[in-house]
Amino acid sequence: MLQESVATVATPLAITPDEGLMLYEDMVLGRTFEDKCAEMYYRGKMFGFVHLYNGQEAVATGVIKALRPDDYVCSTYRDHVHALSAGVTANEVMAELFGKETGCSKGRGGSMHMFSAEHNFLGGFAFVAEGIPVAAGAAFQSKYRRETMGDASADQVSTCFFGDGAANNGQFFETMNMAALWNLPMIFVVENNRWAIGMEHVRATSDTSIFKKAAAFGMPGFEVDGMDVLAVRKVAQEAIRRARAGEGPTLMECLTYRFRGHSLADPDELRPKEEKDEWFGRDPIKILASKLTEHGLATEPQLKAIDKKIQAIVEESVRFAEASPEPKPEDLYRYQFAEDE
Ligand SMILES: Cc1ncc(C[n+]2csc(CCOP(=O)(O)OP(=O)(O)O)c2C)c(N)n1
Ligand SMILES: [Mg+2]
């Protein structure tokens, strides 16, 4: 039983050029999209709290891009980029942020409630730790369909993403217990960015190494450099293999950092400048770009072409969102329950 493993990156790079470019493109999409959100928020195009994902891209990309499209993803209120990595289009996510009918939650959810049944993207949750038991439910239904109903195709893996702050919440421990007890095909992905709004992780938890808490449930726990997409991907691939093979759940603690305030309403005055500068120097997109070029898997012009392509996709998402209709007042009561489209 693995209990306290620390993952390191395989050298030479254990990926193909196509995989490297795919990972780079997904991280650039996340970053460019979030930067555009900030711009649109300050221009008054979206309302309520908006939590951006800048700095943490290697976690979403490293895990979600190792999943199959029919696997399940549960997110938090910091959910735009998880949704994008899961395949929800930039148009649908931006339109949701603008509160438009064409958004992935039909404009009813907004920033914290992205949802897409088509992509098995189960949300977007405003309450801390809320998505963790939801992922266990998704994992349970796959297992039940496969083992009890005899559906061999029901081998989907469920993932939940949550923060260091959420890892102090009872739902984390209760769900780990059930997942281990029932040997559920799921992965707990902690994005430890060291802060829960203005509460520093080291001041809020007994043992700061969250991955060690898996051992209490007889579950493998891994700590991984969350600024290194290849390291995250490697650990995720093994966790996915285990879950799909019926070997049960895994906890991954990804050490990362958010490059912006907690939300766009946060002046970000509590985190020390030296800490921020140190982590800004470990930008996951720059780290991957250097690895790809140094190992001859990509050229600068190739990466620049991707940057340009993504810029166009994000610009288009704003045009799409602006041009989309508002929900109709007479549809106020629609979508409360499952119904025809
Ligand atoms: C149950 C609950 N308690 C409190 C809050 C207020 N709240 C919103 S975000 C947050 C901090 C969570 O930090 P963390 O889990 O580390 O995630 P991060 O924001 O760093 O991604 C808190 C306390 C909430 N949304 N839900
Ligand atoms: Mg946090």
C-alpha cells in the first residue's frame, strides 16, 4: 500500500510532441480565458463573485486531460477552467458568465455554477467541499451499474477538485471514508494553494501534509508539484488506472498557488509579497513551454501559434456572449427539474 509517495517528473519527458502541445494549449486556454474574465468583470459585464484559476492550470490540465471524455468532474466555485478542460466550450462558459441563455447552465448559474451534462461536468459549487460527496455519488453509480447491473461499459472514473481549506471540512473526511469502504472509482484532487481566502493553510490545519490523511482510510495518497503539469499527469494517470481497474480511490495533493486574489473582489493584501514573487517565478505554463522546447518536442513558433489561436477563441467567446439573448422572463421556472430540452 502506497501511503506517502512524492511524485517526481520522469526524465526524459514521457510524452509525445502532440501530447505536449495539447497540454500547453489547454493551459493557455485556461489562462487566457481567465484574464479575459477579469477584463470583462471590471467592465461590468458579469456580476457576483468571480474566482479565477490563474497559476493553478497544471492541475486542471494534468488531471482532466488524462481522463476519458465520459469520466466525471466535480469542481468548486473556481470552476471555469475545470469546465474548459472537460470540454465545455469557451463560448458556453463565457455566455454563462454573462448570464445568457446560451451559457452551459442556460445563464441561471453564473461563475460558480458551471454545469454540462453532455461533458459529465457535474458543477460548479458555491459551498466549500460541496462537490466532494457529489463525486462519490457519481463514482457509486458507475460501480453499481458495472458490478450489480452487469454493464461492462460503466468503468467511468469520478474526480473532485477542492482546496486546502476544503480539506479541513467534514465532507472531505466522510467521503474519503465511504470511498475507501466501498472501493469507489474516484480521485480526490486537493489544489493546495496555501490559502483559504485570507487564512493561511499552516494556521488552519493540524498536519499540513494533506496527502498523509489518506493513510487513515487505507487509501494511497500522493503529493505532487502542482506547477508541473507532467508530474500531475503522471500521478493522475496511475490514479485513473487504479480506479478503472477496480482498485479504488486515490488522494492527490497538488502543491500550487493562485496568481490573483481569492476573487476579483479581493484586494489580495494578506499574502506576503516575497511569497507571491517566489511562486510567480514558477509559472506552470512557462515551465511546460521550456521543457517542450528544451527537449525538442515543440518550437517557439509552434507555441506562439497556439497562443494566437487561443486568443482568437477567447475573443470569439466574448462576441458570442455579448450577442447571445438573455433568458426570457416567461422561462423563469424552467430548468428547476430535469425536463426535455
Ligand atoms: C461551507 C462554506 N463555508 C465557508 C464558505 C466561504 N468561503 C468561500 S471560499 C472559502 C475558502 C476556501 O479555500 P480553499 O478550499 O483553500 O479553496 P481556494 O479558494 O483556495 O481555491 C471560504 C471559507 C463557503 N463558501 N462555504
Ligand atoms: Mg486554498
